Amino acid sequence: MAPGEHRDSLVPGLMLRVTASSRSWGLRYTFAGARARVDLGPLEQDKRDDGKKIAEDIERARNLARLLIAGLVRGEDPRVTLRRHRADALTVGDLCDRALALIELRAATREGWAGHIRRDIKPPLGDVPAATLSRDQIRRWGEAIAKRSGYSANRAFEVLRRCYSWAVETDLLGATPFVRLPKPFSGERPRAHVMSVDELAGLV
């Protein structure tokens, strides 16, 4: 397919943008007198080359565009409709996986996050819709981990809190339930720093 924007033949405003390296869906629309475009995501590549996967992707894009157009008819900005739709489909486990893959972290920090997500977050909360996770659920979850390890409870809490902050920053979610929510374990003391030989030499 040639580079450029290709209009869908069935859904008004639905476009496939083709570049040398990517293919992505978008919807052009007019809201409050202004023309705009909302990104609907990339075209799924069909590695089997039998056309079936692409046909399914086209149908998904059309259904999503129809959903946004229906919201537009009701007076809702398609960007708001899309954000709510994605939030409804996003689980806590999905959110953590995306954040872990996209947030810039040092290798050791990434490994630590992955461990907390695998051990502490996904088993009890992984299937919970991310947009519906409540403060009470977070409190009970943190308290359960703190019975085993207060340190682990606070680290897992920080990982999940940061994942939610990232989701708000990137418009995956509209809000985070962690605002002014205290860590589950209040008795944690700062770890003592053991100085290296080089650090000790610097004091002389």
C-alpha cells in the first residue's frame, strides 16, 4: 500500500495512515467547530500473509470508530470516549506490563519492579479493571503483604503507585487512586548505608 492516508470505504472519517515503517488507524472528525484527529492504534501485521488477521483488524478499527462516532453524536469528544473505552478494557496486570515496558528504568530497578509485579501485584490484583481499583482495595492489598513483609509491602505499593501515575501521564487513565494514600507499612526505617573502601578513603 502506498504511503499516505487512505480513507475507509464504510466508516466516515476512518483513515489508515501508511508510512515507510508503520501503518496506523485514525479517525478524523469535527468537534465544537474544530477539526481534529484521534489515533486508534497500529494496524496488526499479518505474518501468515493470508489476509485473515488484517481483515479482523480492519473490523476492530471500524467498530471502534463507530463507537467514537456514536459518542460524538451525543456531544462527547471522541478523545474522551476513546480514553474511557481503553480504561474499561485495561486490567491492573496490563497496566503494570505496559508501564514496565515503557518507563525508563535502570536495569536493577526494572528487575526489582518485575519481581514485585510478578509476586505481589498480579496474583491478587492482575485481573481487576485498572479504572475501578479502589483505595480500599489498595489498603487491604497492602495490609496483606505487610503481614509477611513490611518492606515488600511498601516497595510493591510504590511500584503500583508509579504505574498508575504513568498511566495518567500518558492518558491511559483519567485519575489515580493513590493520591495522598499512605504506604501500608509505617514502621519502616531507612536502611543503613555501608560505606565502600573508596568512600572511607575519601574521608581521610
